[in-house]
Amino acid sequence: MKIIEVIADSAHLDTITGIAEQQEVEDVWFSQKNEDGRIATRMLVSHEKRQKVLDALQTILHNADHYHIMILSPDTVLPKPVEPEPEALTPEQQEEEKAREKERKKAALMSTREEILAQVEKDTQLNNNFVLLVILSAIVAAIGLLENNIAVIVGAMVIAPLLGPNIAFSLGAALGEKELVAKSLKTIFTGIGLATGFAIAIGLLWPGSFDSSELLARTDVAYSGTAIALASGAAASLSLISGTSSVLVGVMVAVALMPPAVTIGLMLSTAEFDRAMGAGLLLAVNIVCINLSAQLVFLLRGVRPRTWLEAHRAKQSRLLYIAVWVVMLLMLFIAIYLRHDVT
């Protein structure tokens, strides 16, 4: 259950009430009119009806002044809704009811478009916190790689905030949000650049050797790595859609972006350009696979803009991005083949 609160001019009250009745929300209640003529309306909405209610409210209020729509999450709702007794249905009606129930369950498992956007926009913020996390994770990853300490490397993977901007980029492409795409790209390139730069500095100051197995393992990529990255990107997208953010920790470890970025810097600091290129290839494969699988998940789960025109534009954008990612992945496959064939 969610509480959707609408603060709007009292002239919209009948329309808002009509939406509540049409969508058969669990409950609806109102505040008194404020001095500015606005009324707060609260609706108790089941999970599967959230998106339809939000879409209807935005459609009628998009030209209104001074309105707000908020989604609130109550911890507990009592008494629990009582399921109505099933009616006797014909076989055809039973099949239709099964199809509707399947759609309701699918909608109940998904967060709304607005909730997903609010979550990913946090991950695109290029602020002091992001920069500090990247620097700290780069330092931790570099030490873990150089000292061959897998536990320290895993810690750097969890700290690193690079997965979020990649998923945000894919969502921006799926919804045709150009501003979100641009912000995500800026954050991604800044994070990778910072990590590589600090790794170069650490490599120049490091007094020991650069032959640890964990470091050398990040200087090459196998075809199996693409399958892991594709699966991990899909898992990250599904966790975002369903609101199960706990899955993201496992995804961060499975498809690491920070260790190969740091490996590039460490190899450049010792003029090992071939190994730096191998690490760059691994990083590129992970990024491409994450974005490709995320795009496909958003497509298959029906994540799209609200209006038809926006959805039409986003469809063109999404198909273009998917085509680009597929082409890039094929090119990376060729690069992997040539690299292994030459060696």
C-alpha cells in the first residue's frame, strides 16, 4: 500500500475524486481548504494501481499552478484489505481473470516510473560525496590489487559508486530523458577519470612489485565475463524496478567497474600499455553489458514515459541506444578475439 497525496486547487477536487473512484482506491480523505484555495487529498492505493493513479493525476494537473503530488510509504496499514469472495465464472471468464491477475501481480512488483526516477537521480549527482567515494574506493582497490588481497578488493567494489550512474544512463535512454542521460555520462566519465588518475599516482609512488595475481587478472577479459556482466546489469535493473536495493551489493561485486579502472592507471604508471589496454577492454565490456542488459530489462518490463508522444520519442531513443550497445559489444568481441589470437 502507498499513500498518494495531492495538493491542488479546490477546483480540481471533483476530478481528483473521480480518479479515486474510477481506479477503485482503498480509501480517500481530504483536508480543509487553505487560505490559497488549495486542498490536500490523500488516497490509499494498492501497489498495482499506483502507476495508473499517478498517470491520471499528472494528465489532469500538468497545466495547473502550484500543485504537488507526493508518494508516501506507510510501514503498516490496518486492517488489511479483505479479498472479495470469488464469483462463479465461465471458462472464458476464468482465463480473462487469470490474465488480469497476472498483470496485477506484475504491476504490484514494480515501482512507479516516478519512484524509479527519484532513486536514480540521486546516483547521478556529481558532488563532493561522489568524488570522495570514488577517490577512497580507488585507493582501497589499488592497495588490494597490489597486495593481492581479495577482501580489500571486494570492499572497494562495494564502496565504488560507479554502478548507479550506468543504470541511470540506461533509464534516461529508456524514458527519453536527455538531461538524465547527459548527467549520467558526465558522472560516469568523471568517476572513471578520477579513479584512473589516482591509480596512476599510487602506481608512481608504490615501492613494491606489480605482479600480483589479482592485478594481472584484471588485464585481460574472457568471453565468460560478458555473460556475468549481462546478468549483473539485468539484476541491477530488476532490483531498481522492484525496489529491492539489497541486491545491488551483490551486483557491485559481480560486475566490478572500479578494479579494472584502477588497473588501467596502475599499468599506465609502469608503461605497461598492452596490459593497460587489456584492463580497458575489461572495463568497456562491463560498461557495455551493464547498459545493454539494463536497456532490455526496461524494455521488457514496460518502463516508458507517460504520454504517447513522449513514449514514441523514447522508443526511437531506446532502440537507437540498444543498437549502439549491440554493435559496440560485437566490436569488443572482435577485439577480445584478436587480442587472444595475437597472443
